[in-house]
Amino acid sequence: MNSKDIRSTFLNFFRDKKHKIVPSAPMVIKDDPTLMFTNAGMNQFKEFFLGINTPADRRVTDTQKCLRVSGKHNDLEEVGKDTYHHTMFEMLGNWSFGDYFKKEAIEWAWELLTEVYKIDKDRLYISVFEGSDDDDKLTLDQEAFDLWKTIVPEDRILMGDKKDNFWEMGDQGPCGPCSEIHVDLRSDEERQKVSGASLVNQDHPLVVEIWNLVFIQYNRKADGRLEPLPEKHVDTGMGFERLCMVLQGKQSNYDTDVFTPLIAEISKITNKTYGKDEQVDIAIRVIADHIRAVSFAIADGQLPSNTGAGYVIRRILRRAIRYGFTYLDTQEAFMYKLVGKLTSQMGEAYPELKEQEQLVTNVVKEEEHAFLRTLEQGLQLLDNMIAGMKGKVMDGRKAFELYDTFGFPIDLTALILEEKGYSLDAEGFDEAMQEQKSRSKKASVVTKGDWTVLSDDKEQEFVGYDTLEADVKLVKYRKLSSKKEGDHYQMVFNLTPFYAEGGGQVGDQGVLTSAKGDKIRIADTRKENNEIVHIASELPADLQATYHASVDLQKRRLTARNHTATHLLHQALREVLGSHVEQKGSAVHAKGLRFDFSHFAKMTEEEIARVEAFVNERIEEQLPLKEQRAIPMEKALQEGAIALFGEKYGDAVRTVRFGDSMELCGGTHVQNTAEIWQFKITSEGGIAAGIRRIEAITSQAVKEYYRKTGEELQAVKEALKNAKDPVKAVVSLQDENSRLKKELEGLQKDKAKQLRSELLGELAEVNGTHFLARKVDLDAGAIKDLAFEMGQQYDDLFLLLASEQNGKAVLSCYISKPLVASKELNAGTIVRELGKYIQGGGGGQPFFATAGGKNPDGIAEALEAAKQYID
């Protein structure tokens, strides 16, 4: 069976068992603060397991794209080195939310594997939870054991401990025992010699877990206690890539048709053959895996960046580029060429890949170019470090600096050192890395208490579209503690006017007022597992009382104006630039808005002006808000509503319309565009290949902008002695400044020429080297020109020139390249060491470097100390 048939067979099997086939959730998670990425099939169903919401369908099945590269599930460093770990993978699953339980899950799993997929029963092993003698005092999962006994011989049922056969969502939350199904893919000869039972869960590449049937029946409390859940659920996950390996008779996931087209394309592009050299094979596997992870993440709305989820994606991509650079001799960008092949393979199952193919290609290409430039810079810095080393071992903390500051991969550093006859202080590097991780962990660790439930209210209605005030009752609360934010509380009410952060819009702030007039400030409002959570530094005094909740009116109004402006801006960009424009992200708050969109070129001043004018015309038209709440998704799209990039929508959606602008949106908006008053773009620029960003303001911020601009213009006029035409006066000043600058440069060059003859006459011969250390009255540019001109006349020149500029000291060191090699001198190292005399520092290349400092009085000492390097 090919991979497409394997996937559809699974889904159709469970559809016939009365399961609803649901689409994969985005791999990038936007509304769960506990996760960056979907790392398991159950993530999108957490609210049902937690009992927060009741699902429309109690039986569902899907294939979920997952990413495991951070936190508890981190397989990144294993990827490529073996044949079965992946960053991005598909998880086939069937789910029961309080419907069927162990009997059906076990029987159907066995039926599908052995009767439909025709896997040899003799190659399958089952594991069940053996119980635990720790604080949980859990017993053997007798129910699962007895069910399996009716299907397979007892000697094929293995006992598994807590690590392997008790599944937990995290430190808290739903959990339960599980039954794993393992398959033995070894040859008959090997199976006769060694029983597969002894190799289960022993990391054998050909005896692997294929399916995990999780029976969610407990809830883990914050204090570690387990309590039975009122409803029992089934959560299964089968690795699609491993299943393909089994059904296609392969011994590696990478030999299946999930990966072979990509591997063939990589081999063709790099002119390397897969299967002949282990290091080459690892590199090709890394690239084949990582291009999938990166492409799906970008298609789901996560651009590479330097923080959070974006940093993880950048790190995955850079790992692949580095493997290509090191082992496949790829000195130029090439991974972007694989996006088309991936799309042709998986675009049918995941249409977002087709829709975003050009964007993914552009972003990957730009990231590759950027990292190759980083590698080039890092190689130069590494050469400088090596040149300045006293022994044969590089300080691990220096190597960490190269890794941490410049993103230069540590294993590449180690490889280059080895090639040059040096070694790396790996222990020092690990210590520096651990210290950084420890600092980061301490700052980010959050301790969560259990929810204290006061009433069983699952509605938690949001009334904030219609009112900014409401009388509310506390449904549940919990305490959180972190080093960064201290102690604070999360509260859920029976209803709320507070908008929870989402769709780019910040969460509301406001106050909670008691009948006595006591107030508690709500600092933020967020969504977690589809609940609206209010954050405050303290709890109400009476937990059973009714409180008056009121949203900060001014902030909400300003935020709503900016949110409506993003819709009008989106419409304007499509009108002015073309229908190819798609929203790729936004941030909306009281002070302004940020809008990211797809476009291939920098906007011209004329285009920016037209977009601004378009939005302001819609404001002047006083367009009323027309919204539809809880209408079917299909109907909304048929009526012309725009669905936003990377967002997950339910079956029922809300549409927001202003004139011809109509979008799916859950955010808050003005009742009429006239409330916005005016719209002003403050900046436009690129943030990634094919992605532009506009920052803009409305309302009060525009008034403040014009007030400040007026004050600045008045100040300029006064500085120009109230010139009638300030623009003409500024241009005249610029022309005069340019002329004077050229005259000054000419004088400096003349001065340097006269000085060169003088300095050449002062050169002293020290240990076979032409040496001079002296203070001169020139600027930095003229000193550099002078040093290189003198260097053309001698190939054994050591020159240290110092100058005082604007009350600060500058040291410039030039060393002839032959001298750098023969005496192992390094100008960068020397100026850093001499910089201590002038209370500063610097660096540069081995043959020319500069240092600056705040103590000109130390120049004489620095000049005197220079001679020690050639004495």
C-alpha cells in the first residue's frame, strides 16, 4: 500500500465504526499557553478530556500533524541518526469522549492491524500497565489484560511500568494506563535466535511501538494525587511513518514513500548518493525530515524568528542547512527547492501546503541565505579565535559565546577544530550552556495549583460584544506562582464582558467590584482550553458573592478602533496591491496596530498614501458594523467572508462586515467606522521573504502624532531662525554640510600624506620587524588608509597608532599578513588586551583591528606596552 492509501484506509475504517473524520488542527498552537506546538493528537481535544466542554461528536478520528522538538517530547538531536525519530510526524488516532472504552478500542485496533492491514499476528506484541508501588498505589490494568487474553496468547502480553504504560498529559491533568502494540520487523532467522518480547521498549530499530491505546480515567492533581474522572475516554495514537514502514516491508521510515521522493530530490540537487556513506545518509535524512517540519510550520502561520516558536523553527532549519554545509558540500541555498516536491506529495492531504507553497519557498530561501552568511561570519570569527589560542584546546566558554551570540553550531566548531589539529573543551561548553538554561528555567518556571471549583457551570458565556459591564459569580480559581510575575490568580466566571486575548487582539483589563465597593484589578484576560481566564494579583474576599465586572472602557474603545482598522487595512491592501495579499499575522492593542501581509516588494510612497487614503475614505463613509454570530462556516465562506491565515475555526463562526470588508473574526469592533476618526501608517517594512509589516495608529494616537509633529516642525523653524521655507533651508544646510565634509576629508588626506613620510622615517627595527607605536592627530578612516599604505611598503610591519577623538581614545593596530602567520600575532587579540589601558575594548581581523575607550590618559601606557608583542 502506498502512504496515501494507508492514511485513507485508517480514516475510512473508523468512519465505518461511526467516527466523524475531523481535519488536523494547525501544528502551531495559538490559544494554549502551555504548548508552542501540537505534539500529540489529543492536543486539540484537551477541553473535552478536562470536562470543560462537551463535544458535538463523541467519536472522532483524524490524522494530526505533530511537532516534537521542545520540552518533555524533544527528539531533535536523534533525528537523522536513527531511522525512526522525526521532528514533524503524522499521528493517526481514534477518540472516544465518554462513549466506548477499552473493549472496543482494543478489538478495533487488532481488527484494523491484522484483518485490514494484514500485519502478521505472529510479529505483534502487546504491553499493559503492570501497576505501581509508589504513592499512586495503582494495580495491574486487569481489564485490559483480560481483554487482550481473549485475542492473543498470554506470552505475547508484556507488563509495562509507569514510564512506558501510564500516559500523562503533563504534571497535572487527565491521565491513565495504556496498552502499546509493538511490531517485530526482524528476519525470521533473527526472530528464532532472540525473542521479540525481550526487545520491546529497548530502542531496537526493528522492534518498535506502532500504536498506543490510552485509557484516560484519572485526573492528576497539583499535589500529585489521582482522582477518578466522571467520564472515561479513549485516546489512541499510531505513528503514520512507522505504519508505512511496516506495511511497505521496509526497515527504515526513510525507505518508505513518505520520504523516498524527498531523498531522491536531495540526492539530485546535491549530487550525493544515499546509501553509500553513513555521514552523508544522516545529513540527507536530517534534511528530508526538517524540510517537512519547517514547511508545515510556515504554512500554519509560524515564521522563523529569534523568539518562542519562531526560534524553534529557525533552529530546525539551521540544523538542516548545517548538515548540508558540512557533509553534502552545499555552499549555497538549496532546501527551498524541496518545497515543491513536498507539496506534490502531501498537498492533497494538507491543502494548506498548496495554498502557501510560494510563501514557504520564499521564506526558506531567505532563511538559508541569512544563515549561510552567519556561517561565513562564524568561520572567520573561529579562525580569529584559533589564531589567538595559546594551546591546542579551545576554551569551551569561548565556543559557547560563538554559539550563543552568532548562532554558530557547536558541532561544526568541534569538527573544524579537529581538522586543524585542535580540540574543544566540551566540558566548559556544557557548563556555560547549562548555566544559561538554568537561568532561563528559573525565570520561566510557573507553579500551578489545582482548580478550586465553586460551582458546576460549563457555559461561561462571553457578553462583551454587547456590554462592558456585568454582574458575575466566580465558578473556579487557582493560584499560580512564578519568579517573573510572583503570585497571582486565575479566575473563571459564569459569564464575562472581558475579551480574552486571541486573533491578534490583546486581552481586556478592568476591575471587579464588590457590593461594599472593594475593587480587584483584572490585569489580563486569556483563553486556556477554551475557557476565559481572568488574571489578578488577589482573590475576592467572599468567593460566593456576586461581583460587578467592568472592562476598562478607554482601552477597549481604542483597541476596538484599531481592530476595525486592521480589517479596513486588509481590504485596502488587496485593493491597492492585488488580491494576492493575505493577512499573515496581527497585533491589536490600545496604542496602535501591527499588520503582517504577503507581498513581494517594498511598498512605494504612492502605494502607502493610496492605502492610507482608502482606509480614511471608509472611515468618512461612516460604515455601520454588520455581524453574524454562530453561523455555519460554509455559509460564511459562501457569502464572501475571508478566513485568516493559520487560524483554527469551529463549525460555527462569527462574521464582521464593514461595507465590502467581511472577515471571520471573534474580536471586538466599533459600531461605526466614524469612531476611528483617522488612520495613519507610521512604518512599512519587510520581516521575512515575501512578508511585509505595516504599523499604524488611529484615533487619539493620530491626534497625538499630529500634535507632536507640529511641535517638531515649530522647533525646526526656530532652529532655522524662522525661515519662510524650512524645507529649502534644510536642503541648503545639507548641501553646505556635504561640501564642508568633502573639504575636511581632503584636508585629512593631505595631512595623512605629509604624516606618512614622517612616520616611515620613525620606524624602528625590532627583532627583524619594522615597528612603530605613536599617537597621531587623524580620524579613524584616515588612520586606516595610512596604515594600509605603509603596509604596502613593508611585509614585516607592526604598527600601533593612537588618537584622541571627542574626548575618547582610539587604538588602531596593523600587522603585515606574513608577520601574522610567522609570529602567530593577532591584531584583534592585541587591541583587546591594550584596550584595558584606555578603559575600553575592541577587535577585528588578525591583520587590522581597532579598540575604543573612555580614558585618553591611558594612550601613552598602551603605546609603551605594544612593544612587548615583538620583543
